[in-house]
Amino acid sequence: MVWSFMILCVSCSPSNDGWTKLFNGKDLTGFRQLNGKAPFRVENGELVGVSTKHEPSSFLATEQDYGDFILEFDVLCAPELNSGVQFRSLSRPDFDSGRVYGYQCEIDPSDRAWSGGIYDEARRGWLVTLVDNKAGRAAYRKTDWNHYRVEAIGDCMRIWLNGVNTANLLDHTTPKGFIALQIHSIGNSDATDGKEIRWKNLRIMTENLEANRMPGTLASEINRIPNTLSEQEVADGWKLLFDGKTPNGWRGAFRDAFPEHGWKIGDGQLTVLKPDGNERGGDIVTERRYSAFELSLEFKLTKGANSGIKYFTVESENPSRIVYGLEYQVLDDAEHPDAGQFTSFPGSRTLASLYDLIPAERKRTNAIGEWNLAEIKVFPDNHVEHWLNGFKVLEYERGSEAFRERIKGSKFADRAYNGNGPFGEAPEGPVLLQDHGDEVAFRSIKIRELKREQDD
């Protein structure tokens, strides 16, 4: 249901300083409740939400939608709970029976301390974690009121928590929607039943926003706009490996040109196709070779699909024309049999694993047909990390004795020497996207080279 009428009341009129109150301190005028039925009430000029067993997450949403704005509020959340404030969010009958979805400003009193991060509720999951934001993780006060500021201006979304910038995101998936206060579901927990979240001083500004941005040190920028580089990314050395329109920079493995069939470019996606009786297009590799680097890309699986991202690849000229390399597995774990196939290292053929060598752990995956974010980080000292949707899922030391022992126990044991040293230890190589006979789409493929000591 789309709400378009304006709430006409004294408390919602803009003040001389450009701010408008979202909450009048007396009642729930201007709000509507969505999804769960955990209760909201007004007490002492504060808006209070109460956690309730057996209820799904409950949201108190503004009747008005907002696009560009600056939002401020104070919140006091029971330390046992998790909560959030939705913004640019939606609830539609054709999306999961009206479930609320969209951007959420996180309220996280737990020891994880990701308050002020951005979570994409019911859609893509975490967009901004605080894994690498030490100052942000320290900003939240568990037993006191916390002041939040959310700046949503164009494609730029920034969150400030008690004066510290915790999120600095570029994204344009949803340009407009309601603001909503969340009482997170608690299942059937007795320990967290009846706990409270309190909000006060909710106000919003919708004009002259650029001039009113919060000054101060910004968190690392995260760009989720497909196939683009921000000014900051360019300054930091990132380069696009796919421009969203052409195969420039790629060729077929063992070929001089991009495959004439088997791959499709459209809608900003680079897609390997299911053969459907035709010959496969084959793997594709970058024209450039890389040594130490950070690689980031999004992928979208179809049901039962199998593919992979290989690095430090070597195109062997033996009769089998095998492309050797370390592989970040791309797989539908639930439907593809390879996920459960017995190996010396169980689980090492599942999504985000180092294929047949090291299983990925503590994974958070998005549904089939939704985009997932893969990151491969190869540091100058040969420390390697695989990340999935903002979470590190494995790490290892390339070329170490432990690494070589893994090789001996894997399917790659007979490929230990390929003319370029031990398997997986080539000094450099192209990045490869695998054609395994299933449809998988890729986009936002970008890389940043890291200097090794000998390059200085």
C-alpha cells in the first residue's frame, strides 16, 4: 500500500532551523505498525517498544515516505536486545506478503558492536559492517542513551553514532521509502521477553541537506553501485575489470579473443550461459596478470549452479589444456552434489571455499537469484583471505608448509609441478571466471593491486 498524504499537525511543521519532528511526544500520530504485533506505546515523551515472544519483527513506520533527508534520534536499548531503524524502506503485498524490507541503521548492544552499520533487511543482508571500524565499534553506550544521525542524500548514505562516522555507503537500490522503528523478533525466549527499546528526539530535515552534512573523519567508503568506481576508489587504486557493457580486458582461456558464444553481456551483467545443447563458451581470463591484490565482485547463482573464481592461474599447454589455479568456489550448496562430495577436507567444495583444499566457515549467503559479494585478498606476504557478503570465511598462507600439505591431500597432488613451480604458487597470473556448464552472472568486478616489498 502506498501512502502519499501529508500529516498536518503542529508537531510535524518545520521549525525555523529546518528540522521537523517525526514524533510529537504524546501519541503515535503519523505512524502505522507493520508485520509483528509487539507493542509500541508512549511514555514520558518517549516512544517505547517492548520485545514479545513468538512475534516476528515488528515495525512502527512513518505514514510518509522520505527520499533525501537527514534524520536524528536518541535511543536506549536493553543490552539483551537487537534493534534498528529502517529508512528508505518498503512494504508491498508482492514482496514476501508485505514483509518490511530496505536499509536498516543497526542498533547492536552485543559484544559484536556493529551499531551504526547498515543492514539490508529481508534482501541483501549486511552492506556495511564495522569489522574494520574500531572507533565505530567503541562509539555505542550499552547502558545509556545514544545519539544517531542518518544522512541519506542521493546515492550517499552516512551514519553517525555519538559523533563517530560508522557507515559511509554508496548505493541506489531504493531511493525512497518510509522510516520505521524495529522491535526485533526474539523467538520463544523467556530471557529477552518484555525488554524495552526507547526512542526520543526523532526529527528530520529534508531541505538544504548538503550544507548541513556532518563534518568530521569519515569511515572507509563502500560502493555498492554496480559497475562503477567512486572518486575515493579511484584515488585508492581500484580499477574496473568489467565496464558493464563490453568484454574489454577479457579473453577466452587458451584464446586471443573473447568467446563468440557461451557468454552474454546485458543489463550490466557478465553471464556464463547453460549450454542448452550447444558447445560451452569456456573459461574466461583477464588480459592482465596479478600478484598481490584485492579482488571484489558480485555473483548471482541460478538453482543448482556451479562456477568459480580462479586466481594465480596458469594455462597449461599439455594435451588436456587444463587451467591450473586456486579457486574461490561459487556453488549452490543446497542443490549441487559437489557440495557434499567426499574429499580429504570435508566441506571444501562448498560456496566461498578454497576449492578442494579449505572449507569456508561462518557463511552468510543470500538466496538463489540474489546477488552475493565475493572478495579475495592476497597480501604481499602471501597471506590470503576469502570473504563472502562482508564476512571473512577462511584464510591461509600461500606457499607455507601447511598449504603444501593440503595440496598433497587434495585432487591437485599430481599437479604439484606445472612448469611454474608448485601448484598454487605461481608468482602471478590472470583472474579467471569459470564456465562449468551452469548459468551464473557476475558484475561490479574490480581489483586493487598491492605492492610487494620487492616492488618498492
